[in-house]
Amino acid sequence: MSLKFQDTDIEQYFLACCLKGPEHWKNIPDSYFQDDLCRKTYSAYKEFLKPPYSTYPTAELVIEKCASTEIKLFTQEIATMKVDTKLINTKIYDLYEMYASRKVLDIIERVPNDMEKGRIEEVVRAKIYEFSKLVNPFEVGQRERGFIYESAAARWERYRQVEANPGMREGVPYHIEELDKYTRGGVRKSHIVGLYAESGGYKTKTKANLAYNFAYMSNQHVMVITLEVPFKDYALIVDSRDSLLSFGDILDGSLKANREYYRQRLMNNKKMEPKLYLVDIPGEATTADLISELELYYTIQGRYPDELILDYLNEISPVESWNNPSEKFKNAGVEIRRITRMYNIAFLTSMQENREGKKLKDKAKSGTEHVAESHYFQNVCHLFIHLYQDSEGIDDATNQLHWGIKKNRYGPKHVSFTTFCSGDLNYVGDKKLFAPYQEGLV
């Protein structure tokens, strides 16, 4: 069997991509490079990402500012290479395969010697850990260490830039005004967001709207994993939200005058290709399924999604064994936190309100104790929200949905606000919408 350990052409091609602008830049570990000059050049390029430059390297910048004549000449040479943007992710994966091949062979070669020194169980456990670190190409070597005073100047430079450029602030907006305000701009990478509501309390519709907003309005890559709603039905929920047409009319073919408008929206959807990716798992699922779907997405798209939305938490089990619901939610929370950190993605899910919560006449008084075993999962959440309507049915009749923020690591908690909602149109958002293709207010 031939193993591919090094290809200088691939390494040079990737470096040429780094010089073409931020849309081509991918920050990967230096250890991917086998060629010494390529590795030193890449390390030099990464220095331009930091203060005092805080910019992406260009050939002109490197040639002017870099101290190494060797790197300057090498940069001048590779800057002439033509770069196909469609190949950049393939080249990154080739780099990773070369690195992983070297690591795998190195691990295997050490096994006989390790078995002489330790128990077989310990050797196997250690090797499993070493191999597991090779699962995610972007996770390798990304642990950060150091005293915080060492990066104080860099943090001041970051603040200065964000202050001068509000658009640089972290966070992808939810596109719900009050929610964006209370979360200081939206959801952030590696954050976990939990919603809870009673059965039929807009959990699925709210998550579908947030998925829509991320993918359609912010051009994010969004993966939705549904364990309850079939693929075709979930797609129709998104269609209803996108067109603001009745879900029931779409389902049973009763659109009548709106039939052509629905067709136009579908054709526009096909043309624009929003990155809303749906996974329907009809059987049992564990957190390992989340990892396998993320890796499959990388294989297809050459990148991981920005947000992962799970519908919903009660139906998924952790990989680690559990004996009761408390352990189930605790273990699932820990494993999901590791996944979000390892893949640098935002995670949204929902939970069911318990019987005591359903009995409350004043829904605003619901707390996290009114979610089954919530305290075990909400510990890992950055944002935990209660969705509710009054028990008399007035909110349902007037299309209102209340949001109560119970936990918020980046803003105030114990605050509430109200959005417009429509079950038939599958819309949850800021205000009543006027649809010109229909009569009157939606």
C-alpha cells in the first residue's frame, strides 16, 4: 500500500491561495506541512493576521515586510500561480491526509514498543485517543496556552478595531430585533442555545424560522437535524415561511391564485441555493450521529456548517452510558459542548416543558425547574429561553408569542419580549407582515 506523505505542489498551491485574499484563507496547523520552506513561509504568513498588521497577507506585503529573503523570493514565485477557488478545500484536505498518514504510521510503529511497557487496555485506550484527534482536520493543534498578560496588547488592538468597525463584532444575528439586542448581536460560534415550551408551543416553528434567518438572510451554512418531522414536511414548513403562504394550502394543493407565486418562490430557491441542509433521522440517534453528519457535510461541502439545529433534545441520547434521565441530559450536554467547541459551530435545540409548567396559569412565572431535568442541560447553555402563550387562548387568537430569557451569558436575563407568530404561515418574527399577493394583513 502506498502512503502519501508529501506533495510540495499541494503545499505551494495552498500558500498561493493564502495570498489571494480573505475568502481563500484557511487557518490550519503548521504541522500539515512537510516541506521546511513551505512550513516557514506559512508561519510567516500567519504573523500578518496578528497585530500590528491584523490583515491578510498579500505578495506585496510579504515582500515588503518579511525579514527573510528566502521567504520573499519564494512568495514572489508562488504569487504567479493561478488559483481555482473550487479547489482550495480539496487542497486543504490533501494537506490533512498527508499529515494524518504520517501520524497514523507513527502511531502504528510505536505499538509493539508500547505493548511491552504497559497493559494492553492502557495501550488500546491511548491509541484510540490519538486516532480520535485525527477526526477533524481543523481541530488538530488548536489548543491555546499562555498567560493572559502576553496577549493584552492584542486584545486592545481587537477592541480598537471593533470600536471603529461595528461590522466586525462577533455574532450572527437572529434577525429578531429584541433577541439580537439582548444577546448583543446574535449567536456566536461554539454557543449553545436552548428553547423550551409546552407541546405545540412553537418550538419547531421557531427553530425553523431561525434556521431560515441564518441561511437566507445571513448566508450561513445551516444544518438542521430532525428526529420527529419528516424531511418533506420540514421542507414545506420552510416553504411556507419563505412564501408566507398557508402550510395547509401547500400541503393539500389548495393555493389557487397563489399557485404561481409559490412556483416562483421555489424557482428562486433553486436559483439562490441557500445553504439550509436538512438531515432526517427517523430512528434512534446519539450525539455520535451529530459528529458523523458534520463529517459527511465536510466531505460534501469542503467545510463544516456554521450552525447546527437539533429538533429536538429529548429524542437524542449521549454516547456515554446513562441510568436515568438526569444522567442522560447531563452526559448529552457535556458531549454537545465538546462537539460545538471542536467544530466551532453554534448549536440550537429545544426541550419539552414539564407537567408542572403546563399547569401554571401565569406562564411568565415559568422557570427552568419546569423543564424535565433542565438544570443538567441548561448548565452548558449560553442562552436558555422559555416560549409561551397565555392559557386563555388570547395570544393564540392574536398571533402573539412571548419569549422569556432565563439564562444569558452575554446580556440580561429575566427579561421578556413578544413577537408576532402564525402557525398557518409558519412565521415567527418581529411584526405583522403585509403580503401583497394576499388580501389584508397576515
